[in-house]
Amino acid sequence: MHEMSSKVLGIFDKTQYFWDNISLAGRPFAIIDILIVAALIYWIYFLLRETRALRILYGLILILLTMLIGQLLHLTVFNFIMKYFITMLLVAIPVIFQPELRAALEKVGRTKFVGQFKALRKKDIEFVIEELNQAVITLSEEKVGALIVITRATGLRDIIETGVKLYANLSAELLLSIFRLPSPLHDKAVIIGGTKILAASCTLPLADESLSSRIGTRHRAALGLAYQCDALVIVVSEQTGKISIAFGNRIKEVSREKFKEILEGELIGSSS
């Protein structure tokens, strides 16, 4: 009991020593240090919230707290097992958090001044919007399922490689011919870059089922890609004909009347 009390007091003394050394008088940049760490913790939480990774993170915190208790109580066998368990965990973490790490690195490396629409003239962007609007509204009215990806700052070469490369001039007629049956390219996604249709029948990563249990495969694919990069993904449901747009970590349904307006805000805004 005495030994345990000594350990607790030892930890308390170290903590007290740590806080005593955070002196704004002696270390004028201490407040910046604290703000950077706080911002980093918040950024990690913001990145992981509403994903399965947040629950895994809670589990890791619980394991670390259990290890601390084991150290305090001097549980030799338990500490020995946990030591090797943590070693295995350090190897497993990059695998478990692979989608989140990829999204984080992509967001850090993303440059807002580089993109497919930055180099386009305003009339070219208006042409893209008009063709997309005409095609999507028609697909919606006919209840033809569609999945259209509009690239922005982030390149999608790895996604393009999964489909059939076209590099064709964008037109509403071509989009309609791709998605209408019996076209062999109607399934999966079309990738658009600038005024070109880069590829068709491309496979997109699916969003986590826990985040999208109430939506279909096309919507899960749209959300999955939008979560990983800054692409704008348009979905037309073949069951209802409803139009949805995915960007960032969200997907929202839009009316046919509002679709063009939202498209203008996203594409013209990204080029300015």
C-alpha cells in the first residue's frame, strides 16, 4: 500500500513539475506551444468524428488508461502482455486508420490554387455547367441511374485507371449515351476533368457502412470519394430519379430547379 501511494505521489510530483515549468515569463512562446498542441488535437478529432475510427480511438485511449493502472498497481504479468500488445498495435494502426490517414494527408497536401477549373475561362465553365445540367436533369426525369465525378484540385489518376479511358469532349449527349442502357459503360462512375470526359465505368471507394446504412451503393460510392478528396460527385437515383451532390464528408439531395444554381456556386466558386 505504501509503495502504491509513493507511485501515485511520484506521478503527481512530475505533473506538478511539468505545470510549474510552463511559465509565460520564462518561456514567452509557451502559449503558442499550447495552442499548436490544442489545434492539433482538435484537428485529429475533427478528422475522425463521424467515422468508425473515432470509436477505435476511444478504444486505444481506454487501453492506455488500463496500462497506466497496471503500472501503478505493479501488475508484472499484465504489464508484460500489454508491452507486446502495444507493439503489435503500433503496426496495426496504419492499417486500421488507412482511409483516415489517406484523407488527412490528401487534405494537408491539397493546394487550393491548382485545379481543373482554375485554368478554364468563365465561358468554358459555363459550358460545362450547361452540359451537366442538361444531362443530369434528363437522367433524373427518365430515372436513369448515374454517378458523375467532377475533379477539382485533387487528381484522380488511380480512380481513372479502374475504368475505360475516353478523353472525349464533354457533351450532354455523350453523358446520356454512357448511362442509358444497353451501354456497357453505364455502371459505375464517369470522371470529368475540365471540358473533357476522362473515363467511364470507374470504381469509387465505398463509404463506411456505419455512416451510410440508409443509402444505396451509388450514394455510398459518392460519399466515399468525396470524403477522401475535394471532388464534386453527382448521383442520380434510378429508383426515384432524385439528384444528390456529395462533397467534403456530406451528401445532400437537391431539386432539379436548384441543381444548376448549386453547380454554379461550386464550380465557378472553385475557379475564382
